[in-house]
Amino acid sequence: MPVVEVSDVELFDDTLAFARQWWDPEAAMLWNPDGAFPEFTAGRTLHQIPNSAWFAWSLLATGDPADEADAIRAIEAVLALQYDAPGAEYDGTFRQFLEWPQTPPDDATMWEDYDPNWRQFVGTTFALILEDFGDRLGDDLNLRVFDSCRRAALGEPDGRIPTSYTNPALMRAWLDAWVGSRAGLPDLLARGETFAQRIVDRFDRLGTFDEFNSPTYYGMDLYALSFWQIFGPTPLFREQGRRLSLAIWSEMLDFYSPDLRNWAGPYTRSYGPDVTRSVAKAGVWFWAEFGRDRAPLPPLTADVHHGHDLTSGSVIARLHRRVTADLPGGCDRRVPRRVEATIEDRFVVSDIGQDLMIGTESSDHDWGGWDQFMPFVAHWRAGDDVETLWLAGPRVLHADLEPAKATLRVEETDEIVLHLRADECHVASGRIDTGHRVIAIDQPMSLELGDHDGWTIRIAASEATLDFHPASVGQI
């Protein structure tokens, strides 16, 4: 049993056990799991920074003396990777990975040579370590960990993170205010509270967050808002943290299908279209709230895609507070249902049925082919599994959605490219047949084996209608 109260002991234990297999005692840090970054490297090639900090907290929480010794080594290892470079754009953040250069090059490029958001990811984790276990670190390490939090907050340039960049914005506001309150820095406290109010004002104006319906980053939003609620340095953080958390939970349930164990699209930011194949932090929060059996997560194997997000599970078990009883309308949502949202000039429509759900987003915004943005996503039942279809390389998209039918109109291209994740696929006579679903397409198309565990469908037009029908095996 952990020595701190957690909402789900199984979540704490199982995700800590997952993390332990990636522990490198020589470096005192966590390796990247096999499925963490398969698009650019194999497992056990990079040592992770925020994940090692989460792991340090988790080891301290076991109460085991050997774990505590390893936790302190991990904290020391992460502390050694923080940049102390006043005036530099990367001051106060940490190496992106242990293997990165000790000092970024003179022409350092953000996101390639350093990750500026590590200030917030590591800073909040170090703050949690101090709140829960500061008395076990010893005076010297306690002071150095807090000094690291202070450098992370003061090194963050005011204005780098807009309120629309939701997950680091929520963390930055809290970290500024928490450090300012604890260190007696009233200007920093005021900066954090002012920024927090701006985030709240934007949320109230939009009715949601800009990083909308994000299976990964709604998990980080709930993480950040837990700090607002539990360790809020002012009433604004405590009161608004609870309110915004409930709003996110309500929205997640609006878009969630327990039948398909997925959130309906569209997704502003997602690393995959199917959370039964790729770990999403929102799924870990569902585990905390509803238990493992109801959590939309893949099997916790060593090579699970985006498996490094599981290393936050023990911390989520600590931060989570039950919300079910306080949610407007409870947890059940009728099926079928249509969910609609307007986010400034973005228009979202999702149809959620028992065996098929389709989500679309329309706007004049050019997304520049950003693959984390998925403005058209369809899921359907495939036996005990799910098959998915989504738009690749989105730019400007306008869409119309009728029951089981979507019309896509894309700009800046003369070709619509879709990815399909299915075990098999056949195309003939203007139809695609996976054996579980037939999709009629009213434009010429071609099919090729893709590099995403599925297929690529190329439609030779800038507008196409996709009509979804139940499939009969052998229909084509």
C-alpha cells in the first residue's frame, strides 16, 4: 500500500510496476518504453525527464527504504539536467532527454534541441514531491528541489505560452503562483493568478478549451487542475480548478462511447485515433474514476503505443478526486446521440451510435497538415475490436454530417487522403469493405498498404461523400 492516499490502489501498483521495467539503475532514470516513440526510435535508447520525476514521486510513495534511495538518485539525476542560463530562451527548462547535449547549440531550435514545457512538467512534479515528501529529502535536497521549481517558474518568459495552449498554460499559472507564494515573491504570485484568470476567462468565452476533445491533453489538463484544487495558493485556483475539472469530465462523457471504448472525434490533439491501441492520459483518469475494467486503454504490454504516458499513472492516482456524484446528468449518456460544439470559428458535430460513431470539425483555419489534428474520425465495431478511419494531413476542412454519412470538402489540395486501421480491406465499385463495414465513396479512389498498421485511401478529388453501411463478409 502506498503511504499517501490514492484513489485507486490498483492504478498505483500496476502503473508503477509498468514503470519499474524501464528503470536504469546506472543512470537513475527511466528508459523510453518499447512503444513510446516507435516512429523515430526503439525502446531503451533515450532516458526520459518528466517520466523520471513522476517515477521518483512514485518510489517515495511506496514507503520502501530501497525505493526511497532510488527516488533520491532519480531526483538528483533530473536536477543535474536543468539549464541554468539566465537570459537564454531555454533557461530553467531541462534537457529534452539525457542523451541531448549538456548545453543547447547557439542556434538552438525549440522542440528539437530543448522542450520548454519541461519547466512545467518537471516543476509541478517536484512541487508535488515537496508537498508530500519534503521532510524525507533532507534540508539540502529540499532546498535544491525548490530552487529548481523557482528557476523553472522564473525562467519561463511571460508570453511564450498563450492561454490557448491549454495544458502548459494551466501548469504554468499554478507553478508561478505556488512558487511565488512559497518563496515570498508577490510579483510572481500575481503573475500566476493573473494568468489563471485569463485562462478562466477564455474558457468561459469559448465554453471549452482550445485543445478540444484531446484524449492525451485532457489528461494533462486534469493533472494541472488537480494542483489548482489541492494545492491552490489562492481561492481563485481552488474554486476555478474544481469548476473547470467538472466541465472537462462532463465533456469527456459527452463524447465517450462505452460500447466502442473510445472518444468520438474530432480531436484537436491526439497521438492516435483509437485509445484501445494507444495510451491516452484521459484513459488513465477514467481508470482512476471508474476502475480498470471500464477504462479505455490498451493492454499494458511493454510495447504498447505511447506507453510512456502510463508512468504518470501512480501520480494520477494520487491527484484524482472522485467527481461522478457531482457531474451534471451523472455518467450515463443516451445512445444514439448527436454532440455539437462551437469554438470561435470551429464547428464540431459528432454522431455517436452503439456500433458506429463519426466526428467532424469544420472551419476556415488552415491546420498545415498537422497530424495531431484529426477533424474527421470514424469508429465502428469489428467483432470484439474497433476499426477506425481518419483524415490524414488536414489543412482547411469543411464537413457535413448526416447519420452514417459524411461529406468532406478540403482546400489547398486536390486529393483527400484517409488512413484506415483494419485487419483487411478490399475496394471495388466505389466501395471499401473491411469485412465489418462497407463505405461507399462517390469519387475515384485507390488503396495502398499504409505505414500505420492499416491502409491508405487516396480519393482523387477535393470533395467526397462517405456513406457507411453494415458489411456482409464476402460482399465484395
